[in-house]
Amino acid sequence: MKSETLIASVIIPVYNKEKYLNNCIEVLNKQTLDHDKFEAIFVDDGSKDQSLRIIENAAKNHAWIRVIAQENGGVCSARNTGIRAAQGTYLFYLDPDDDLSPDTLLKVSNFFNGHKNEIDLVTYKIVPYDEGEKKNLHFRYDVLTASGVYDLQRGDNWLVCQTTMNICVKNKFENNHTFNFKTNNGTVYHEDQQYITEILHDKKKIGYCAGPKYNWNKNSSSASNNIVNPYFIFDNTMTMFETLFSLDGGTPSKYIQGLFINDLAWKMRSSSPLPTHLQGEEYKVALERFKALLKRVDDAVILRHPNMQVYHKYFFLQLKSASNIELNFGPNGISAMRDGKFLFSREKVNLHILRTRLTKHKLVLFGVVKSPFFLFSDEMPTLSVQIQNKGGFSSTYLPLYDSSVSSCGSTQTVAKFFNFRYEINLNTPSRTAFKVEFAGHSFDTYLSFLETRCNFSQPLNYLAFQGNTKIAITRDMGTILVSRVKNPTVELKSSSRTVKIVRKLIQVQKKKKEERNSEIWLYSDASNRLDNAWYQFLHDAQKNDGVTRYYVAHNANTSSFTPKRNAKVIEANTRLHKLLYLNADKILVSDIVRDTYVPWTNVALKKYADLCNAELIYLQHGVLWAHLPNYYSYDRVLFDKEVISTKFEMENLTANYGFLESDLLACGMPRYDFIDADQQPKKRFCCALLGDNILLEILSMENASLSPINSRTLIITRGLQHSFQMQHCKRF
């Protein structure tokens, strides 16, 4: 095959991809470009499985397949080998576990032919799949709406943010760009982004060919999933962006600034872009290196970037430089300015309600006070509640607590939010409003709800009823109105006859239950196991206290249990389970994941939100030692009560996790029924670690007969060091 007849060269790096290769070959074989017009260069990078044999056999049957075998050098080395060998006019890239639409090579090449002198790189649509599930398209397709050439220096084209290998590159042979990513620790990451950006920099334009698709199949076995921690990639990321920022001399282009903010955005959601793996002086030095890049990014790029969560934007504005951000207070709220330029403003403060519990006599609220401006001040806000009822007007201040929700979906604190609790008496009609005072100014509030955990939802117009008591939320005014109505069912409107029937049925059942002075308790474990809820159910089933108990079995073998009049086993997610969930008084669970105990979808449950009145009780496992506030703080688990077994837990959860003592049931785990509680406890401890590549080293132990045990451990998990003290935990 003569090189002048070749239009496209597809470069496929291969390392231990035997299970994907046959499909990859078939994808290329289905390309509509004449097979004598393209070549597929498979570069085997020292595979240890049957990959090389598979592609060599395929090459015998397909003249368009070329195979190059080399010693393992990594994906950059394999691609560079392919680039040097390529004879086609255009270079395409494909990973063996991804695929292309059949028209990709033909249509992209034809598009490139029409714009050859304008551009060096063409992109086409990438469609992400995660374990087979199709995910949302990249935000760049809000800009790339039609085939054409896009000037990256004009308008919103800086948001194209091309970082993935759904590209076609002009083959310049000996003048080709190659993958020259520099790494100081052997970890290669972002090599695609650097390669693409260096090619685009020459002409600062990109071509887009609508129609063809690159199907990107993300999977848990991907090597990149295991190295996104800053321990592995912080230094490499800094080196790459320092290189890219230098391409334009002093000030990086808006396009490259956008790449940097995009990188921060997704890392904030997955791990951290900051050097959190370092401590002390090393951390300070690394953070200054990071801030040196951040200071070269325009505030407008941070604020306008569509991929970054809004509170993460405010965090980076503050990290960039908080000293020259000024807060201005006026009749229309607060605004933030930097060097005389407007950044953002807010008229009201958000009270985001995370959990409500509606009982016969009271409405319990648990929420968080949110405002971006708290981050830019050392002053702490105050929250007052103002009540108007037949007794007149009263006002009181509510205690505020640091909230773990301040992480805003990241692994670190990026905001200053504060939790609060309040109970509204439903026995008397009233109007409740909230005010926030901050920096000497008073602000109105507006209410929002985590609707999957609250009794108020959009399908119910944020109304709820308890008997003839109506509770109405005016969200934009931040008020809650309690009143009496004659016929509560008339005011809850729904287009679904089924919803109305179910609601009526539950209301009738609740009334009968109240007349009999009886209760319904549900017990639920995770799927395919019998856990703490099962043991608690077996224990409680012996009681005759007017409570009817149901164990909810999730594919678990409960055949050993003999049903009783007041204790039965039901299957999870059945119609009966759904009705009982709405009618339950208590739900006891051993797993905080909602799917393990909620039989309704989130969308369906919102239509019955006001009927969900059960007290949620968490039968937690063991003793929580690791510091995990983003998982187990009160504002995360959102359970009404938690069972604990030791004094250490009481102290730890109240001091560090936002629990009140009244939230904790100090009675021991149900499995204590299976041990001799009267036996004298031994001075010993168990350290159970989850994860792979773990090295545990006991550095010292002094006088193990004492309590607490004086021992320090060092755990290295995927290269991360965690040091903690172990104590002997006394039972209640």
C-alpha cells in the first residue's frame, strides 16, 4: 500500500486489552472509508496477556492492520511509536475499549480536506458511558453546535476545552507534535490535554465535524481511576499547566485559563486539586505554587465556567486573594467586588432544609444557613426565628453549628455554612419567619428543601397536613404558616388517580392505627445480608407491646424465622413494603444508603412526602474511629437517632460530628446479645482495614495493659499516609 493513497492512520495503543480487541477490530472493519484508504496501527506495549497474538492473527486477515510490538514504555511511548510509523494524511486515536461510529474516518477526513489550511486539529462528538450507562455530554457541545471552524479567541469558544482524544490531527510527519508529558514521579496523567493544547496553540482554532461519534467507555478497571489523588498527580498537574501558561508569554489565553479551571472543577468533585497529601512547610510551598497559577486566571473565567459548582467558584476567588475582595451592603442585599469590579451578589440568605419530621404536635426542622459571603468575613452570622400567633409576637436566636455540608460536594471545606434546628408547635396557628444578621446587617431568608428527606415537595406545592392542621411553606419569603382547615384532602392536588387512592388509603390506616394506639416498625438491612436490623428484629419480635414489626428482606434467607401475629417478614420493594413505609412509625436500618430501606423512587416519593412520618434509627456498625465527617456527620446521615455502644462514641459524635446527646441511643449494638456481656473485657484491640495495597506498621506500643492504649499506627493506602491514635473503647 503506497503512502500517498492513505487518508487516515488510526493509532491504537495496546496493553493487556485482550477482551476488547476483537470488538475494536470489528469497529474499524465497519468504517465506511474505503479500507485501502486507511491503516490501523496497533502498538502492543509489552502486553502480558494474549493481546499481541490477537492483533497479529487479525493482521493476517486484514491488510489495513499494522502491528508494532515494543517493550512496555507506557501509553505516551506507544502513541509516539504509532505517530512515527503513520503514513496517512490524518491521524486518529482510539483506545481498544472505546469505539467509533462507522462514518467517523470518512466524514472527519472529508471535513478536514475542506479546511486544511485553517486548522491543525478537528474534534468530533464524544459520548461517555460509565459501566454501560450513557452519561451527559460535555458542556463544549453548548458551543460546538454545528460543523465549522471555531476561533478559540472569540466569544465563548474558550469553553470548547478539548482534553480528550476524540480528535483528528494533521500528519506533519517529521514535524509532528508528540506526547512529551514530563513526570517527576513516574505517573503519567493529562498527557492527552497537553498534546492537544500544544497543537491548537499554533493557530488557536479548532475544527468541529458534527455527526461522527467517539464512544468513550469508562470502566472501574481503568488505570486512571486509581491515580487521581493529589499524591500521584499534583506535581505533574502543576508542571503541565506551568508549561501551558508559558505558551503565551506573560498572560495565558482565556482558552488555557479555562482548561485550568475545568481541571480544578472535576478534581474538586473526585479528590482534590490542592496538595492535601502534604503537611506543614511542604504544604505551604506547594499551595503557593498552585496560587501562582490561580492568580493568573481572570475572575470572569472562574465565575463563568459551566463545569464548576458555584460555591467552588467562590472558594477559588477567595483562595486567589481574599484581601482585595470588598463586601458592599445595600438595600438589595450584598455584593462582592474586587478592585472595583463586580463579582456577584445575593439579596437573601438561603436556609436549606435537610430534614423535617412531621408528628401530631410538632414539625421538626433541621437545616443549614448558606451564603457565599460568610467565606469572605471572619464574622459569624446569627439566625433568629420570629413567631406570630394568638399570643402575640416573639423572637429568639437559634444556636448555630459548623456544618460538614460546607464541603459542597468536595473532599475539603470550601464554604462557611452553619447547621440549625427548630421545632414548630402545631397545636396553635402561627406564622414563623427567619432572619439572618451578618456583619451588622439584617437579611431576609428564602427556604429550599432536600425533598427526598423532607415532608414538603414541589408536587405537593410545599404543603403538608397533620389531621386538620395545614402547614404551608412560602419559600421565597422564608415563612411557615400553620393553620386549621376543614377538609385537608381537597387542597392536595394531583393529576394521578392512583396517587389520590394511595394517599386516602394511608390516611385511613393512620387514623385506625391511632385509634388502636398501635405502631408499625420496619427493620431493613442491605441487600443479600442479615445484619444488625435482623438481629434487632429477632430480639424485638419477642415483645408484646402493641407494635407490629416487619423485617424487610432484600434477597436474604429468612426461612429460619417463624412468623408471628405481630412480627412478619416481607420482601423489599413490593407494594406492601411501599404502603408500610408510608405508614411506619419507626424504621430501623443498618445501612445509611437510602436504597436499602426506601422502596419508592425519589420522584414518586415526593407525591407522598407529607405522609412520611417515621422516626429513622441507624443501627450503626462497630465503633466509628476514622475521622469521616463528610460521611457520618449528623447533617449527612440525617437519621433521627443513632445507636451507639461506647462512651467514646458519645464524646466523638457530639464533639466532631454535630450530634446532640439526645440524638444518640446509648444501648449497645444488637449483636451484644450474642456475647457474654458480663465477661471481664480484655485489653486488646482489632484494627480492620478496607482497600488494597495497604501496609500497616505498628510503630510503638507502650504498656498495653493501660487504658487508653498508647499506640500509634501508620497506614499507607495507595501511597497516602494516615496516622492516628488508638484507644480502648469502654462499653456502656
